[in-house]
Amino acid sequence: MTTSQAVVRIDHARAELHALGMPAPGAQRLHAKTHDTGHHRSDERDAHEFFASVCDAIDAHDEALVVGARHATADFERYLHKHRPATARRVAAFEVADQQTDSELVAFARQFFERRARLGGVFGQGG
């Protein structure tokens, strides 16, 4: 049985999901939308809509690694556990990482999943 794996690079404005099983992975790019209203908590609603679209992209895979800046990954992790626990179980880990090229990101994720497989999945359990 093959497992569909992905890596997601996320910040508060955009996310990129790279499927790892393909020879030349392409990125699925998602962008946060802002509703320029004066309504109270509209920025929170925008973040929830953005995070929900990232969750929908992750749900197309068996497992995912989420990479990004500390605050963005922490905010996304909190959202997952509160609003999308089934998706949270698909996330193998949350990693804080500096800017990487797409190729570096994909290589990092492949190495992560290879190490995790060798260790029987005992590290990096995000869900």
C-alpha cells in the first residue's frame, strides 16, 4: 500500500502544498483572502477561511508535514486541533524552518518521511 504524502509551507498570507509522490512535484498555492470590512473579528474569519482551505488540501493526502514560521505553524496547529481534528491526525509534524526553495523543501520533507518510516513513525506525531 502506498501512502500519499505532502509537505505544506505556510505563513499567515499563503500556503503551498507539494505532493511528494510525483517525479516533479508542483505546488498547489493557496492565498488568504481579506475582507476589508470594519466588522469586529473579520480578520479572524479570514484566517479561519484560509486555514480551512489548507485543511481541504491536506485532506487529499494520507499524511502531511507542515513547515513554516513559528507563529504561523502554531496558529495553524491550534486551528487544526480545535476545528479540524480529523485533519490534525493527518499531520505528521509541525516544523519551524527558514525560507527554502521548493526543491529544498521537498527534499527536506522526503528525508523527514524516510527517517520517520525507518523509526516506525515514532517521532513527529502532530495529531
